[in-house]
Amino acid sequence: MAFESLKRTPSSSLEEYALHEEKRRLFLKKYGLGFLFLGPYLFFFIVFFLYPLFKGAIISFYHYNIADPTDIFFRGFQNFQKILFSSNSTYFQSFWNGMKNTVIAVLILVPFSVVLPLLLAALVNVKPFGNKFFRAVLYLPSIFPITATAVIFLNMFNNNYGFLSALFGNNINWLLDAKYNWILIIVFCLWSGIGGNFLIFLAALQNVDPMLKEASSIDGCGPTKRFIYITLPQIKPQLILCFFTATIGYMNLYGQNYMLGSFVSDKKQIATAVYVIQDLMMGTDFQVYGMVSAMAISLGFFIMLISIAQLVATKERKGGSHHEREYLLAKRQG
Amino acid sequence: MNGNTFWRKDRAKILSFTILSIVSFFVLFPIIWAFVNSLRDAEDIFYYPGSFFPTSPSKWTFQNYIDVFQDGTYPVGRWVLNSLIVSLVSTLLYLLIASLAAYAFVFLKLRFANKLFYFLIATMTIPGIVVMVPQFTQMVSLGLNKNLWGLILPGLGGVYGLFLIRSFFLSIPFDLVESARMDGASDIRIFTHIVVPLGKSILLVQGLFGFLGAWNDLQWAQLVVGQSSADMWTLAVGLAKVTEGNQTYSKLGLQLACTIIAMLPILILYCLVQDRIVEGVAMTGIKR
Amino acid sequence: MNKVKALLLLASITALTACGGGEPPVTSSQGGVPSVSSFVDESNDDVIRDTNGNIIFNNIKLKMWSVCTNPDGAYQDEIVTKFNQAYQGQINIETYHESRYSIFSNLAKTVTQDPDNAPDLFYGYGERIGALVSNKLFVPQDIYLEQANIGFDKSYFEPLLVNNCYIGSQLYGLPISVDSAMTYARKDILTKNGLPIPTTYDELMTTCDALVEKADAGELWVRGNDTPNVAPGNVYTWRKYNPEIEGQYYPFPVSPGDMWVNAYIGESAVSQNGGSITGSDGMPSFNNSGAEKGLQLLRDWLLPTATSKNKHALSKIDLNYDAGVTEFYSGCCAFYFAGAWDGYGNTAKIDSMYTAEGGSADNLAIMNPAKLFALDASQSSANTIFGDSHAISIVRTCKSRTERIAAAIFSNYLAENCGGVWTKAGHLPASLIVQQSSELYLNNEFFDKYVRYYGTTDQYRTMPVSIYYDYIIEGFQTALKKAMISSYKDTPVSTLLTQSYDDTMNRIKDLQDL
């Protein structure tokens, strides 16, 4: 740490004094600066997010009636027990059914959500004719709110008059049949969702040092090898970020399957975890609010486990940027 | 460099053009459909839903767009203004505080930095439903649901943007900062003169994302300002009210017009900004 | 940072070990019927009276939330404007409309977290009053009607509708109107082909079979809008339906994805065969034989069997939504379901299509659901129409007594004035006085054009009071949807109903144990 280098045995009281002053100044500088830079953000984070989060978490330990304040009493871990452990409770069954659907959706969606935009960004980065047009078009679906685009898709896949439906033949019922509905949901999620990652990768790819690419191609690297060994490591932070946020985002999948699955007869087949939670809140059964909070926290717990696993798995491979720095240094000196 | 590389470059460009054109077609198709049908007589859509284009030239009309304004019953202009204020203020404020915080995480050697950052990420994993009602209560008790601040302030604690900006600051070489420090520059100066210019592209990206998020936000906005008078609504809330009803898929023309109206400002913003986003930064290494 | 973590940990441990709130209430064995303690008027007694004893209203501003979105919302606002004009300077009502999908949770949140912004009046569904009252959201109407010197006499209202607004001995909502879904028929096509307008289920099946047989034989006369499969013509030209190019003829398309099937037709089919969805104890009751008959009937509609009344399928199976609209106007079907609120649009459309040929009077027939789903038309239950009722209630956040009385006055005004523009959307007034008055109701243009066919309120049935309304209706609708799609065609209807019933009972039990 910064202070270690200052630990010298003082040979006189003046030096001692100077040493202490130095330490104090540096201390203030370090932590004062930290306060200045981090302070504003942390203020908003703690006051407007952490505090309500804490309150919301407390609610999960209560039977909490959102309409009738006299109908609130402490339940301890009962809500969690019902959700996580009591197999004959409808809360258990719907939660785990939702989790199952969610995890399957995430396993399919997340890889595509990272690979597809990356490939598209790489293609656009080649700067073919009209690349500005492509840049705009590929981002365009993300601009629309999904409530609007879902209605468009519903219309195009209606089996009576939607023309996309006619293309695929009359036997496939996209809106009624759960397995086709899931395909529709996945296609819709990718269509409307990859714009953001596309843009991030586009910006990231631009930041890749062109000298490195030139250098490696002189050394005889083909384009694919160049991509894997030079480009990818350079954009590693963005890859991790997109992977991470896509996972969290799709673990919270709700709006898309709520809208596209409106006509499925057995909602259990398209229900994700957040769908189950939102569904509980929709009617006039106001006393389930504590259970709603508990379910959301349980979901959050599982998302956290998955995220930790991801972070640990992606932390180890630091090789890329290391090699790159060594290479640069060596080049400059040589 | 020889002819081989050039040929390869051209081939790459042709290949990428082809693939991108095909992909763009599929991506654009629903949007073109939405645009065309928003200019189509609502009854025509209702009675001939299977037709892509209006069934006859006379069925092209701006009536759907006119209906949104409903002869002045709805203050649509006010909604646009509210959305603009909320989106701009929250985006700019957030960019400022999040980039400062990201700088702190990356370039100030703070002992607790990593642990704090992991804590922040951990809170990202909790679904938003947990905070929704307590945040609403907080807004009410602070009196912030009487004005647009209730829409701006809660978003300033968001972690995603911070995560994004930090990831880009990580790729700025630390040596640049170190050498500037050794030259005697204060951290503020390094921030404004080195880091922000270098990280311009990601700040624009986050700016766009933040603006978009605030512009399209429906659930939170409805909760906070939805029950107030129509003057307080944002564009997303207002347009949702316009199309609310029994069977919204039968009101397709109106809904599509609303969608296009909501989307246009962002499209314009994006077109203006996209060049700078991908301009990128030529990493020239350390100047000696 | 560590301090924050430590604080959090400490606080959570405290919360876990602390005792909060009160004891869980003793579970009542009343099933789904809400029980409320007798009402204690806690409102602020700020009533000022003039020398004659009448109450003075000095610029009272009230806010009403309404579940009616457009177009009904606009009609409602017309009535409110008239009230505001009549009571200028005294009482002013401001309306706010939101759809039923979010309005209830917003109501709860606003009443508890933001009471200053909470509404004073709530215009909603009679079926949901039970749940809202048991959560103490409303205060009674009759008390304040009395104090307003209007009084309340329940004999002025349709008995079933007003009875459902009573929780305990107090009236918690003033019934305003009731509505359902209707069958719209191409009178011109039926007449041209020599078929009568059906009035019972048997007649409907016979007519539909006849239509299909004529179409299969190439002898069915139809006319209407252009369709993609037929060379362009116009709405006046009669043609013979050609199944080879136009596809199989279906006289009466129906889809379980459509709201009117889920909310009105399915339930009508059940009630007309002697079944019920909710029992008088407020608990689900749809695992009875009447429900079985109703769902089987709807399944036979799509998949006729050897024992079903209809020999041919009346509708393509697995239609997604908006079933029948295009076909109805192109002549490719003869009947279709739509909401009562579509009466205005449909009559206007047919009027414009066949202006020269008698318009809607000669070319459009409207039938209400009564007897159309009854296997035995002679039963008393056959002559019933299942519908949704509307009622207006006073919300507990209305703190001043003067305001509550003003709210009661407005509620009464609404009940008395729903015979005019309100019927445009197909709502039948709950007030018997209004119903019987030519001036207030019978002479209005909408009644003349289409509302007269919507039946009378004594035929209407709504769900009995239940605090589990949400779960029960969802459970029933799941069984209904499954009965009408092909994926479950091999599962007997009784099994579907029993599964749904068991599911619903489990959910209710878990809610009670919460």
C-alpha cells in the first residue's frame, strides 16, 4: 500500500514530525478525494435505493396488507419457508415452476445476447458500405418500449390473419401453444434486446489499439486468430459486463412473456419467476404483499448465487491484458 | 502491405455488407409494418388485418396521429416537455456522479474499493419489485411525487451505468494517470482533462441508455405521477392512457401512432450522437 | 463501507427477533363472504346547515377513480360534466380513469401511502366490492344518502344487483349498471337463405348446421367486404360461397382468447345449464354438472361429437383473438360475439354498408345470450344472461362528513342519469325507476337502435359476493380456455373443471393461512 514506502525509521524528531505530516496529508488526500469522488453517488445510492431496499426486505418477514394497515403482523421466516421448502404450498409450486422456466430461458438467451451483438458489432466494425445505416438499424428495436413492439408481434403472428404466421404454415399456433410461444418470446427478446450490447461492443471494438492488430497481422495472424487472441482480451471488461447484466436482466424476464403469452391457456407454462410475483400483486388480494417481497428476495438470492459464480469464473483469466501490456512495453523499448 | 491484404479487406467488406443487409431486413420488418400501419385508417386495419399495406390509396391517413392529440383534451406537448426534462436532468446528473465514482474505483487506490464495488453489484441482483413500494412511500413522505423530482432522483442510485463506465475506465492505461500525477496534476484535473475525454464514447453510450431508460419508463412513472393531473404525466404515461381500453389490439392504428411518436425523439438523438459514440479513441500509448 | 454492512446486519437481526404488529386474526369459517364489524362513522363532522336545515356545500372538490377507460370513460365524463354544471360552486367532481389491471393495487398503495392524493369515490365492479370492503377501503353509501336527505330504498333497484352491494347490513356501493356480451347476426344473409333468427340453443345449432350444409353444397348466398380469396366485388353483390377457394365455412367463430368469451359467454353457458361459478358462501363452485354441461357445449361448438346437438363445427378451433370480425363483415360467417359496447360501432358500420337497403334495421340482428346456451330451454335458469356490474363507492380517505355526503349525492345522480349516454356503451341501468322511464331511458336513440335487444336486468346474473373473486374467476377461465383448445381435447371437461377447482381451493387455503 501507499504508506508502506513511508515507513522509515526516523533518525530525528524533525524527520519524525515531517513523516507524520506527510502521512496525515496523504491520508486526507486519499480519503478526502475518495469522499469527493464517491460521495455524491453513494449518497443517492444509500438514500434512494439502499434504504428502500432494506425496508422492502423487512416487509418480507411480515404478513403485510398493502390496503389495510391494521392487518400487518410479524411472521419471521414463515414466508420464506413456504416459498422455498413447503412442497404442498401453492407459493412453493408457482415459485419453483417460475424459476425453472426462468433458468431455461436464461440458458438459451444469455449466450445469444452476448455472441450475436458481438458478431454484429465486429461486422459493422469492418466498415462496409452503409455502415452508419446498419449502426442505426441494428440499434433501432431497442428504442421502442416492449409494450408497443409486443403488440406488433402479436399482430404479425396471429394465426388467423397475421402474415408471418401464414409463412410458417397453419399448424403452428404461436400464441396458444406454449412451446412455440417460447420460441416467439426468445426471438422477440433477442430482436428487441441486443441493441444495447451491440452499441457497447461497437464502442469497445473501436477502443482496441489498431497498432496491436497491425503488429499481429505482420507476425502472421489470420483474422480469426487475431480476433480471438488480440481483440477479445482487449474488450474483456465489456464482455464480462454484458454477460453479467444479460444474466441478471433475463433472470428478471417478465414483460415479454406477459405480453406475448397472453393467450396461452395454462399460464404456468410461460410463467417466469417475476411473472409469478407480479401476478400475485395484480388483484385485490392485498395481504400477499409480504409474500411478494419474500419471493422477490428469494429470487434475488438465487440471482446473486449465479452472479457470484460468474464473477469467480471470469476473474481468473487475466492473461490477455497482461500479455498485451508486456508486448507494448517491449515494443517501446525495442 | 501487399495486394493480398487489400483483397482480403474488400472481401471482408462485401461479406459483412451482405450479412448485415439480411439481418437488417429482418430487424426492420416489424418496424416498417408499424410505421406503414400507423398511417393507415384504423377501420381499415380492423376489417382487413391481414393486409400489410392499406387496401386502397384512400386509406392512407394521418388520422391516427391526430387522434392522439384528441383536439386538445390531452396536453401531449406538455408530456414531451416533462419527458425531456426528466430524461435530460437525470441523464446528465447521473453521468456526472457515476463517472466521478467510476474514476474513484479505478484510479484512486482505495482499500475498500473492490469490496464496495462487489457490494454494489450484489444489490443489482435484487429484483426491482422489492424496492418499488418503499420507494414510493419515500417519495410521498419527501413530497417528491408532487413534481418531477420523484422521477429523477431514485434513478441516480443505479448501478448498471456505474458498472458500464467503470469497465471502460479500466481500459484506460493506468500509466497515463500515474505520469500525470507525477507531473503534479490534481485528481480533479486528471479527471477532467484526461479520463473524461478518453472515456467520451462510453459516456455517450451511457448517456443514451440513461436517456432511453428515463424516456420509456412506464411502471415507476405511472406510480409516481400517474394519479396526478394530466399535466404531470410523461410521454410514456400519457400515451399509455391514450391507448388504454378493453381490447388494445383492436385499436392498432392509434397504438402504432403512439409508438412512433414516442420513438422519434430518441431516434433523432441517436442519429446525432452515434457518430461520436463509435469514433472511439486512438490509443496512442503514453506520450513521452 | 464496513460500517454500513454492520449496521444492516444489526438491524436485520433486530428485526428478526423483534415482535411486530399484532397477533394473527382468528380465521373465520365464513368461507369467501366478507365479514365487517359494524360501521362506526369516524368522519369529521363539519356539516354546516342553512336556516332550512339543508346542507351547505361550499366548493367541495371530490376526486373519482373509475375503471372505465375509453370509450366508456369519455361517456362517463359527459355525465360528470353535467353534474358539475348543475352543482356549480357547490360540488365539483374530477375523474381519473385507469384500467382494471393496475387500478386496484394503485388504489391500495395510494390510500395507505399517499392519502392526500387518494380518491374520494371509486367507480368499479360490483363483484370486487367484497374484497375491497374486507380490506377496509370503502365506507357505506346508505348512511350518507340518508344524511343527504335522499335516503335509500333498495326496492328502486334491480334486486340481484343491489343485494350484491350489501356487505353485512350496510350498502357499500350504489349499483349503477350491468352489461354483457352480445351475438351479432347477419340478418340479410339468414333471410336470403331462408333461415330464421334463432332464439334458443337448439335453434342456433339447427341454423348453423343448415348454413354449413348449404355452403358445402355451394348453395349459400353471402355478401360483404372484399376478401383476399374472392375477386374484388362490393358489399352489395350477392355471391355463392365457394368452399373450394374460400375454405371451409364456419358460421360462428369463437376464440377463448377473446375477453367476452372469458368474461360473459363461458359463464352464461354455465348459468343457463343450472350451474354456478361461485357459491353463496363465496367459495368456488364450478365443479358442478351445470358447469360441465356449459363447457362441453362450448367444446362441441368447435369439435362436434356424435352426441352433440350440432353436427358440424361452428368455428375453427384454436383461433387466437378477435374471432369473427373480418368474416362477419365479409359475409364469411353469419354470427359473431362482441361486447355490448360494440353495438354502437356495429350498427353504424352496417348502416353505412347497406344504407340503401335498410341499414342495420334490416341487415343486422342482435341477440343477447339468454337461452342461446341452454340445453333445456324450458328451465328457469335458461333465461339468464351473465354479466358484469358497476357500482360506485365512497373511499375511506374521504375524511370530511360534508365530502362524504357530497359523494353520496353524486353517486345518486350517477345512478339516476345512466339511462342516457351511458347506454351508448351497452350498459343497462340498475335503477328500476330509470329503466321504466321513457324520458330517462326508453326514448333514447341507443336504446332504440340496439340496447333494446340486450335483455332486461332481471335476466342478468353476476357473481355473488366473494373476497376470493380473483382466484375463482381465474380458475374457471383456465378450465374454460383449456376446454376450447385442441391441446386438451382428449381430457374430459369434468377433469379440467376438477383440476381447476382443486387448484383454486389450494390457492384460497394458502391465502387464508398467510
